[in-house]
Amino acid sequence: MEQHDVVEVIHAKRDGGRLSDSQIDWVIDAYTRGGVADEQMAALAMAILLNGMDRAEIARWTGAMIASGERMDFSSLSRPTADKHSTGGVGDKITLPLAPLVAACGVAVPQLSGRGLGHTGGTLDKLEAVAGWRATLSNDEMMRQLEDVGAVICAAGDGLAPADKKLYALRDVTGTVEAIPLIASSIMSKKIAEGTGSLVLDVKVGSGAFMKNIDDARELAATMVALGQDAGVNTVALVTDMATPLGLTAGNGVEVAESVEVLAGGGPADVVELTVALAREMLAGAGRDDVDPADVLASGKAMDVWRAMIRAQDGDPDAPMPTPKETHVVAAPSSGVLTRLDALSVGVASWRLGAGRARKEDPVQAAAGITWHARPGDSVVEGAPLFTLQTDAPERFARALESLEGGYDIAPAGTPFEAAPLVIDRLS
Amino acid sequence: MEQHDVVEVIHAKRDGGRLSDSQIDWVIDAYTRGGVADEQMAALAMAILLNGMDRAEIARWTGAMIASGERMDFSSLSRPTADKHSTGGVGDKITLPLAPLVAACGVAVPQLSGRGLGHTGGTLDKLEAVAGWRATLSNDEMMRQLEDVGAVICAAGDGLAPADKKLYALRDVTGTVEAIPLIASSIMSKKIAEGTGSLVLDVKVGSGAFMKNIDDARELAATMVALGQDAGVNTVALVTDMATPLGLTAGNGVEVAESVEVLAGGGPADVVELTVALAREMLAGAGRDDVDPADVLASGKAMDVWRAMIRAQDGDPDAPMPTPKETHVVAAPSSGVLTRLDALSVGVASWRLGAGRARKEDPVQAAAGITWHARPGDSVVEGAPLFTLQTDAPERFARALESLEGGYDIAPAGTPFEAAPLVIDRLS
């Protein structure tokens, strides 16, 4: 590999130029090995955030991160594979019903997931509310479960894109998270290294999402779709609403319970809608558009896969969700129509109740979370419960309640209300 | 002191906002104490480089760096004080004749100097070519010498602006040196903390300088003059040419010898011109514009102060300069008029001969350097010496000669030549 001077690489991007393939390969490799220091990569990340990277640079950067570690290979499986990635939102439990649903339709789902940081929840944190369930599998266990059950949700191993792991931790503490080239390459390096045959991206937009405006969300979606296609992964992105939280719950155990309701044929309409929409995309990407996931969901087969998937990872699908030490009910202050429920307010409240973490080494509470008893468009009655907050640490209620202040609007009964579309755009 | 979240501080500057006084005070203090990590400050420095700081932010940043350490106080001296700072150039030995000249005019000169890094020489490196001379003085020794001799050139103690020391080392390895707010605050925090009553800045512009174009040089000069005035230091800046190296020598011992020639009433005209011009500004700043430094230079009194200053720091003013192990002469390839001599080419050649260092812990050679036997406008004769290179490490000649290639132009005899002005602008 050609050697470079790190200060010259930083200068190139700082001064608005593009990085050469050789500079990108070298800087990612040297950073992974410790030859480029954290402070040097932090300066480069800030220069990338402010000056951008073109499509070829982002593709090379992603490729260099993939090359920093191992690649998985699912080609020996008897079924095609499809995976989904969400950029993160509030109440976004979709992976939980989606993975077993797609597996029940005949497509294997190798879902390598993460833990939550900040106000967006983490899929693994949610599943750990299930008694006995373990997030860590060996590669062999994962392959066997994909063949036998068809769906795996587990922690990504340390071997996939270690450069991304190191860089993500650095960006988190240096104010350089919000760079579209770095977000796109971080997500896609892991997904491409994971070896899925097709991929559906759920790019969230709105107050509770990482991307606050539609233009940024579309740019991120387009960048990731291009990266996937360039790497030979059949990739589609849906841009979906995250101004309002998904479903009726945010937290850990509460979101598992809601997901099980969906698998049982019930659950909130928006969670069902998005689960089915994403399942259709995954099936189409894997060449199985002959199956209608709505029918399969209604048949109960997805629930069977869910139970098998939980059992395969030592979880008890019949165990009740953990009970919180304390609950606190917020009554509706007036009667009328709920016209707005802000995803960020709800997400921060859930985080402050103990469902999320501030630092990656912090624990989370399985029983912490929040349930809202109405969605925008629903009627509310003064004095009836509007939110139920739960936590094992009642001193957390005060700050969670602060976050909910101003986070919703109730209009007089009869005020016209038009729901915003859940799926805003599709890029392929 | 109000506490802040470092990521929020980085975000504010990253997103093009201004930092509050409280954020600046906190981040500088926390960085000095280790509560803000190098990678966080590197990201902030890159954001400052790319998004800038306004005058009030730069002033507060400078003030916070001053507050990170001790301040000196020369008010007990019987004479007013004046100091000079050069942004660095090639052959820039001006401090050596200037400090004793101004002292001989009745104004005390507390000149805290640095060592060279890269192709620009360092005043302390040059003076260390004088047998026995020591750069490090206690504060008491410095005060006594200022009272007795009137001039001190010594190393800045670790106590002045420790935040700047740490930040400068970080910027050097993270590609964030070339930020005018950070350059200005770095220089001025040390000069204001040093406690000089008046200050003259020599802002160099041209190939051999840090600032390559006049607009950047003027902006840096104006920023520093404003900082000085805001802090109550009578501050003036001259913007001077560094497209051509100063005098006829670059290196260590060779520049000391040239400086002594100037003090003896001889020496190259440009070195004399700039020394006298800067002396006039320093004297005016200290309220002594009744004295003409050109007369004092001619009187020999400045040489007396030089000898006393060298002796006070254990140096022998009569010791010959160290002799290099090897010299190499470059003959003029044609006869005619030297129309261009590039400061950067000469500076890099001197550096490569061993007069400068690549890393701050490297040693320098006292005898290494380069002498040119003609200045732009002078006649040259084919085959006569044009450059004399000297070093203790003859393997260094080849790369030094490479640097000189293309670094000068000889035009046919009689070609009209107009010298560029040495002092380009004055800001006060």
C-alpha cells in the first residue's frame, strides 16, 4: 500500500479537494492500525463534514472500511437473503415483527443490529427484555439459525468493518456524526460486509430522526442506494415519517409487547403498515414478489417464526415482559382531538425514563418506557390517561415529564385533521 | 466557571454559529486540564479553520489562553518596554541586531523567542551558535538583565499561555495550523501574557512566509493589531516582503555573523533597512520617537549592548562561529543580472542542510546554512560562486541542491530590474 503523509491528506480535504483512492485506502488502514491518531482522524472527519465527498470518494471510503475486516457469505444457504436497516427513530420496533414475517415468506433475514444511543432505541436493547434471550451468536450459530428458522436478529461481530467501529466511536465524541458521506459509508460498510443479497433502507425524517428535513433524508437515501448498487447489493430505500413516533409505545419491553400484538394480527395500524411495506420491498429485492406478506401475517406463520427465533437464542417467548417498579399517568388536560405528538419529545422522555443510554457503556432498564393512549387524529377526553410512563427509578419522572411539555397539541373536537403519509418517498 | 458539553460547543462552530464567551472560557480551560480530549479540540480547530471566528470571539479565545497561565509584569522597570514578533521567514535574523539597537535607544526589549520548525529559522537556534550562550533564564534573571542591559532574548517559560502550547502542538499534526483566528490568538496570547508595553508585528508575505498572499497577510496583521489594542498593548504591524530571503545568509552561525556585521555598521542593506524600520516603530510605540535608531546604530552603542546581552547569558561575543565540516559552492551558470531569488527554495535548502528541524525534538546544526553571493538586482558572472552551502553532514548536499533548482533567475546583462518594496504596508 502506498504511504501518505496524514497532514497532507487532511489538507487536501480541508482545502476543498477530493481524496485519491490511494489516500483513502491508506488513511483508513492506518487509522485502524493506530498509525493515524484519533485527533488526526477527527480533523479529517470535520473537514469531510464541512466540505463533503463525491460519490466515488464515498464508495472508496466504504470499500476501505469493508476491507478493514472480514466479510460474511450467505451464498451456501438454501434461501435468498434480505436485510433491512433503519436510520433510527422513536418507537421503531419494526425489525421485531418484520424479520420473522419475511422469513415466514421464504426469504432468510440476517439482521445484525445495534444498541441504542441517545433518544432512539436499539433493537438489541428491546429484545433483551425477553427473559433469557442472548444477542451474541457465533458465525456458525447464525448460519444454522438462518437455515433452520430463517431469521436471526443478533449483535454484529467485532470482525465486520472494525474501521467503522473505531470511527463511529470517534465521531460520537467529536461532533462529526451528522456528515452524510460518513453516515452512509458507516451503515453500508457493515451491511455490505455482512453479505446480504438485498437490502431495504428505512430512512427516517422528522423531529425524532437523525435527518430533520426531507432534502437531507433524500440525499442520505440516494447516497446509500448508490453505494449498495455499486457493491452488487440489490438496494432500495423508503423515506418514512418520524415527526410522530411509531405505534403506541417507546421503550424496551413495551415495544416487544406491541410487536407481538402485530404478529398476532393486531397492533397499531401504522406499525402494521410499515412492517408490510418494508416486507414487500425485501421480498421483491430477493425475487419473491409472488408472496403477499399481509396474507402471511394474517396466517399466524410469522408468529411461529418469531417464537422459534426467540427460542433459538435461548429466550422464552411466553415469558411476560418485566414489570416496572413505578408508573406515572399523565391525564389529558382537555377534551378534543390530538393533532400533534412530537417524536423527539417522546423519545427523550423514554430515554430519560431509563430505556436508553447516554454513553455506550451505560445499562438500560428493560421495563422503562412510555405508552401513549392516543395517536394524532384520535379523540381524547379531559382527565383520561394520555401517557403512561414507567421506570424502575422514580426520580426520573420529573425530567421525562419536562420533555413531554409542549410535545403534543389537543384541538377542539371536530377540528379537521389530515394524517401525514407514513411512507414519503421510495428510491431505488 | 459554567460547564458546557463539548459536543455542543463543536456543533455551534461546525454549524456556522459563534461561540459564547462562556463556551470559549470553558473549552480552553477544560482542554488545558485534560477534560476536553485532543480529538475533540482537533475537530473544533478544523471547524474554526473552515468557519472562522469574529473579532469578539478571537479576543475572548486569546483572553482564555492568557488566563490559562501566568502573566509577566515589567511595570517595575525604570524604562518602557517594547517587543517585536515576526511571523517567520527565511534569513530573518532581524531580532538579533534589533533588540540591542532598541535597548541602546533607551527602551527595554523583553524578547521571548522560539525555535524553528520547518524551513523558517528560529532565533534561539541561531543564538545557540554562540559559544556558551544559554536560552533559558529564570524570571528574576530576565528582570535583572532587562534593568542592567536593556535587552533579553530568551526562551518563553512554560508558564505563559500553556493552553497555546498544547493547542499549537495539536494543530501542527492535525492540518489546522493555517487558521487566521488561531494563528493570531496563538501569537498574541503569548505576547500579551509576556506583559510588553508596546508591540511591533512583522507579518511576512511571500513564498518563504506562512502567508503566501497579501490579503491573508493583511487580515492576519489587522486581526493581531485589534487583539493587541483590545488588550491595552500599543500594537503596530508592518507587512513585509518574504518572496526574497533577507540579507545574504540563512542558517544559524552564518546569520549571527551577518547580524554582528549590521551592528558593526555594515551588513546587507535590506537587513539594515528592516532593522531600523522596526526599531523606529518600537521606539514610537514606547513613546521614544525622539531618538533616531539609524544614528544609534552608527554610533556603535547597539554593538555594546549586543556584547553585554550575550555575556549576560554566558555567551562569548568574541568566539568565532562554528566551522562546518564541509562546504559546497554552486557557481553561476551564466553571466547577467540575478532577477529572482526564491525565499522558499533557499529556506528549504538551509533546512535540509541541517539548520532547521522537521520535528520539534530534533537537534539543529550550528554550522549549517547557506550564503548567497548576490541579491536580486546584482550582477553575476558565469563560473563565479553564487551559493555556498555548509553542513556537518555532506550527504545532505544533494537534497539541498535540489531545492535550489529553479529557485533563481539570471537575465542577460542590462535587463531592467526594479526591486520590490521591502515594507509593503503598515497597520495600526
